[in-house]
Amino acid sequence: MDENVETRGEDRVELAVGDTNSDGKPDLWIVDTDGDGKADLFQFDTDGDGKVDITIVDRTQDGTPDEVIDGDGGLPPTP
């Protein structure tokens, strides 16, 4: 079961969605959760199944991860 992560806010504004392995499906999500226009949540699908495998939270927005967990952290990407 995925553990839930705490973010800076409750919003989910996807600043960038990427297809890093060129398979036509998103596998990278860069998200602003507090509406300030800065990324504080980074999610990665490392195995190509369409589900988030790694979530990184940068609550301080200083470029250093505050938390890294397996799964989507209770924050799945929008379809």
C-alpha cells in the first residue's frame, strides 16, 4: 500500500508532464501543490505501466528532496 505524503498544499497543478522514454505515455510529472508556480512534487513511472513508482516531495522548494517514497503518495496524476 502506498503511504501518503504531505505536500505544501492541496492543489495539483501539473507544471510539466513528460514522456522520457518515448513510448507515447507520460512517465514524469512535475507538480505545484500550493499555487505559487514552483514545483514541489515530482513523480516518476519507472517501469512504463502508467502508475507512479517514485514520488519526491520538496516542501521547502530548495531543490533538496524532503521525502522520497515508493508509489504515488496518495497523489495520483490526472488521467
